[in-house]
Amino acid sequence: MNIFGLIEKFLNRGNDLISINPDFCVRLKTPMAGCYECIDRCPDLSIKITDNGIKILENCSNCNACLYICPNSVFYVKNNISEEQGGKQTSADNDNIYYFCAKTEADLKITENKKTVNVNKIECIFGIEDIDIISFIKNKNKIFFITGNCNSCKLKYFHNKKLKRIQEIKKFLNAEEAFIEINTSNFNYDMFFEEQTADNHGESIKITENKDDKSGKNGKSDQKAEALNRRDFFKNSIKGIKNNAKKIIEDISIEDLPLSELYSEYIDTADKGGKKINKLLIERQKKIYRFLKENKELLSLLNIRLPKLNGNCVFCSNCWELCPTGALMFKENRILLEPFLCTGCNLCKDICNFGAVGMYKAKNLKDISGKKVLLVSQKIS
């Protein structure tokens, strides 16, 4: 074994190592779980699950596909633990939003005078969360994804799966032209940089040029400069309000949000009933619920799946004891569901020997609002 090679590889990977929350893996809860996605779909075959835990093998290339495919946020990157899962969000101030896949690195040559341009580089299109794509399209933004040769890429499965999902979103929102994928060989990088530079600096340059003429000799120039100044003032004021609002909504607590009936009274990162709370899951769910607070009509587009019980249930306790997120619980002879914590991982359905658990798609806010009583035991305690 080349020890020096391994050390060099570790140092080069820095803080981008994939880390694991084993407490939330359904395969570690029980071998009856039907989920093998991370093992079967890892392009490097670098994930190994044994009775003792999950291992990331040395050949892992940090493609982050496991972060995308795991519903329970078992995998995460340490330096992003406080951030929401998925790709970087772009400011929605521009009509066009650009993402560049990792294979465009060689073509994405940013010169000294272009360093101020914000370029969103992601491993693949799966790095953009559904909730962000929906938000962008709803706000009339056009998303461009600049890609390399997808046909020969090891991430082809994830790429195609995400494109299928984007097609569903576009059809639902009636926005067929909202997402465009362009091969790097057909993309005009110079035009892109010009567009971004104009968006970032164009107004300020115009105002600087007009401010110099204060003599009043050219009345038209003065009027034009004044109009530009007013326009820029209001534009920046509105932009400032948007930025402040965004910061407030990021810092606000669950309890302070409107439509607070959507949330439970205890959502936090502490242990609850002997079960750990997944911080990454909480952040992801908060983002979804914030979005639904303003976009109730789009709930069905998010494909939120929840469990339901029928009369075959014998209250064997397997579903609530093994639920990795604590979404199912048993109190006062009742099986309860906390929709906020449910990821639709299917473990409760997989392990039920009596066919008592089914899954359904949430259709309205009532389905995801607060704790639900799924079934009441007739036994007297």
C-alpha cells in the first residue's frame, strides 16, 4: 500500500470528505429495509454497508451523488453541514440563471478582469434541489445548464433522473422553455461573461459617467443622469429589501413563521424520545415548508409521501421503534405521525409483516399540518 499516496490524496480532498450520519440509515436499522440505492447507484462503488456501519472506500471521488439520492440525509459534506443540501443558489435578480457542470472546468476560463463574475459550478444537474428549480421557474427565471459529454459520464444515471424530474416541473408550471441544457462546445462563454458583467456593473458605470457633469450646460444630460440616479436608487432599495427579507427568513425560527400550524412544537436538533434529530433533515424540511407557506398550490409538485395505516395493524411497534427520523411514535394507545420529520423512506412499509402500512401523496396543507393520529388501539392500558 502506498502510504504517501493515500496521505496526499487525503490532503488534496481537504474538507470535502463525505461524512455519515449512521443513525438515520434504514439499512442499519434492519436488513428488511428495501433501500439499496446508495450501494447500487454509487458510480465509484465506494459505499459499503455492513452490520457494523457504513464505510466510504478510498476510491470515492466525492461526486456527492449519495447526498442527492438518500432521502434521510445520511451522507453530508462536513464543510457544508450548516448549509442546505444541494447546489449553490443563485440570486434571482437576473432573468437568466447559469450552472456549469464539473466537466466544463477547462472551458470555463475566467481571466483577471472576469473574477467578479459569480459562476455556479456543480458536479452535475442533480446538485440543484427541486425546490430551487421550482422557485426559479415560478419567478420566471430561465435556467441554463452548461454540460460536458453526458453520454460518457459516470453520473449519467443521476443526470437523466434529474432531467426527467425537471420535465415534470416544467409541465406542471407550463414553462417548457424555462430550462435549457447546452453542451460546453456550443456555449458562448464571452457572451456569458459580458452579460454577467453588465448585470453586476452596468448601472454603476452609467451613473458615474453622468455624475461628473454638474455644470448644467447640457440640460438633457443632467435630466438623464437624474433619471438614472432615481432608477438606480429605487432598484437598489428594492434589492436591499429583498436581501434583508431573505436574511430574516433564513434566521427566523420555526415558531415565528406564519402558518405555524404546519410545524410541531418541538422541532429542534436535540434528542427527542431517545432518538436523535437529523440537523440536515430539519434544514431541508424547513426550506420546503417555508416555500409551501407562500405556494400552497404547488404542494403536489413536491411529491411528499406519507404513511397511512389500515385495520391489519397489530401494534407490534416495529414501525415507530425503527423509524429513523422519529416521524412515527406511539403515545396514549395511539400511533402518531409527525409529517415534518417524514422523508417517505418506505421503511415502515418494508418492515410491516401484516400489510398494514401504505404510502400516499400529500395533496393539501392539511396532510402535512401538525401531528396526525394514524390509528388508535382498542386495548385498555
